[in-house]
Amino acid sequence: MQETGTNNGRGFWSSRFAFVLAAAGSAVGLGNIWGFPTTAAQNGGGGFVLVYILCILLVGLPVMLAEMVIGRAGEKNAVGALQHLKPGTPWYLVGVLGVVTGFVILSFYSVIAGWTVFYFIQAAGGALKVPEGQDSATYFGEMFESMTANPGYEILFVAIFMIATIAIVAAGVRKGIERSVKIMMPLLFVLLILLIGRSITLEGAGEGLRHYLKPDFNAINRDVIIMAMGQAFFSLSLGMGVMITYGSYLRREECLPSSAGYVVTADSLIAIFAGLIVFPVIFFMVAVHGAEAEDLVAQGAGLVFVIFPQILVELPGGAAVTAIFGSAFFLLLAIAALTSAISLLEVVTAHFVDDWKIPRKKAAWGLGGIIFLLAIPSALSQGAVEWLSEGGLFGVSFFDLLYIITFRFFLPVGALGLALFVGWAWGLKNASLAIQTGTPNFRLEKLWQIMIRYVAPIAIAVILASQIAAVFASSDDQEPAEPAAEESPAEAG
Ligand code: PFF
């Protein structure tokens, strides 16, 4: 293996801290703040959290390190790095799948992100208030529906979000991505703490926390494990080359294992903390309005965009408090989404910059523009255009279709490919040598090697096989190809 250490003149992060911040920014997203708590609630609370943590340790962390080392040693994007490390073999196709997955995920991710921008503007402008004599549940339900059913709004807010994403990626790794995460990540942290402080002092919060953190081992079954694994990949941004691409801008003397450890820890803590906001809020509604917790949890998008506003208007302190906490909450979501979206676009952009020699600005705007076009049917499938929506042409909405394909298949297949690449094709010896340039005493080396060569591929393969079996089983029953407990974030969290 020859390493020049110049990473083909593509530029470096200014420090390891910047790399960790950007990688954590990618990992921490809508999947943590909204996906994790609601998926946990739908899948047995504490039991799910436990399975999730196991998935993170046994599979997530080893694969994250594998991706980082591929990127740094390959000195290129997801496709180019694999080509560089194993020239003349088909392994680069795993990178191609990653680039395709980046396209697809960003197209539907930006739809929800667009909603967060819409609600941030509403909250900051004081528009989250219920007119005299109206019921707040109905009012906010209608507000959400009128947004999603309005093609103009749907497209406008995706466009605003995509322009912000593209502008950052077009500005480059240091001047765009690094600079923006250095502002956004600390802000995200402050907003998170502010919101936790508010929600854990709400009436009913204690009950909410008990429900969240009490493990229910009886609830652990095959579907819970599948969901936990899917959630782990999605949340850690694994399986599509984000960490390969970000790792390719890291210097050889930096320590990879501890970087991977920091990113995984930050991601898991923020997911778990987000539950400290969401669960008390659910149980506030239960305590104050006698709502059924299960009904609230089942709402998914409704939870964030309908139930939250109802609580916001009820906070003691009046309109100013509603505006402050409302805008803090939706800004938190929007920032989390933006730091993830830039990593998705960077995977795609870096491939075209490195391997097709397209200038960065052109690549970012051109590819971001195509992703925006692909986002339009997803945006319109939320109620604006019937045949794209639930029960239309696809049985599920166009949005859900893309979500299920990527979440359930593309990311696990990608992660399996990358684990096999490091464990068997490129080889443990080469990978370890490449890690050692920054970590001469990698103490957990043997353990990591066992994980990446055996444990991770077997675990992912078993879960993939069981997903495929579930699809066949449900198509035999003539039911939609979705086992129980699985719905997209837009539908159910
Ligand atoms: N990790 C992000 C989240 O939790 O919302 C989503 C994501 C970003 C998934 C980047 C995949 C990815 F490559």
C-alpha cells in the first residue's frame, strides 16, 4: 500500500477536532432528534434502547472505523478510495451504491428538513398561536395539512433548504463544511440543553421518563432488532461512504479509533438526550389532556409538527415563551438536518470532483439541483398529489418507498460490503497499518479485527436475510412489504 499523504491535493481539515465535529454533524440529524425517540417509543422503550446500544457497539463502531480508514488510506471519495485500494476489482461498486444512496436519501431528507424551516419561520414570527374559540389540536392539524397539501410551499421550503446545503458544500471542505459545523454544532448543543431543561420540568415528565428508560425485555423481538440495526446505520450515517469521504480529508498522523469513538458517543448521547425532550412532552399531553400515549407516539410527523405546537402554545409565560421555545426547537431540527444534508451532498459531490474532474462549485450546484428535482415527487407525495401519496401508484407514498429502500436495504448492503472489503478483500493487515500511522498503539486492534471480519458481517447478513424473508412473507400474504412496527419518519417517526 502506498500512501503519499498528500491526499491527491484535495485539502485537509484544519484539525482533528474539525473532522470529529463534521462527522458528528453528519451523524446527528433528524434520525436522532426525532427518529430515535419515536422509534424507541414504538418498539418498547427501554428494551429498544438496549438493543440499539448493542448494535452500535458490535456493528456501528467497527464499521465507522472501517469507513474512516478506507477514506484516509484511499485518499479519495467513496468510489475512488475503493478503486485506489483494490484496483481492477469490482469493489468500487460498493462506493457507487453509496453515491446513489446519497442522492436518494438527500432527496427525501430535504422534504422533512424543509418543514422544519417552515415551522421555524412560523414560530419565530409568532405565528404559532391558536385563534380565539378554536381547538388547538384541530388548528395545528390543519396547519400541517395545509402546508403538506400545498405544492408551492412544499417545493419552496425544500428549495430553501437545498440552496443552503449546496452553498455550504460548494464553498469547500474547509471554507464551507468546516466553518459551518463550527458554528452550528455548538448552537445545536445549547438548544438541546435549553429544550431538555424546559421539557423535564413539564407536568407528567416523570412518567414520560419512566416509560422511556424502563427496559421492557418482553418487547424485544425480530422486528425490534431489525429496526434497531436500521436506526443505528442511519443515525451514524454508515453504509454510504460519508465517513470514507470525510476521512479522506484527515491527515495520516491523526488518531482514527478515538475519532470514531467520539463520533459514536456524541451521536448516541444526543439520540438518548432527544428522548428526554420528546417523552416528557408526550406525557405532558397525557397528564394535562388525558391523551393516550400510544396514539401520540404513533403519530410520527404529527408528533413533531402537530403535537409540539400544541404544547408550545400552552407553555406558561405567553406568546414570547412560545416563540422562544418554538423557534429553538425547530431551529434545532433544521440545524441537525443541515449538518447531515451537507455530508450527503459531499459524498456525491466528492465523487464527481475526484473521479470526473468536475470543478467543485459546478458539481455541487449541478448535483444538488438534480437532487432537488428528485425531491419534488417526495415533497408532493405528502398529500399534494394523490397518485404519489399513500395508497396511490405505489401502495405507500413515493417518500416512503425511497425511505424503505434505503433504510432497510441500501444502507445495510453498503455497510456489509464495506465490512467485507476491510475484513477480507483489502485485508486486516493493510487496514491496521493504515490506522497505525496515527495510532501506533491501537490497543483494541485485535478486537476490532474480529468485529469487522466476523461479527459485523454476520450480524448484518442475518438481519438483511430476515428483512428479505419478511418482504417475501408479506408479499405472499398480499400485504404491503412492511413488517409490523416499520413506518417512515414522515408517517410514524
Ligand atoms: N445520520 C443522519 C440522521 O441521523 O439524521 C442521516 C444520514 C446522514 C444518513 C447521512 C445517512 C447519511 F449518509
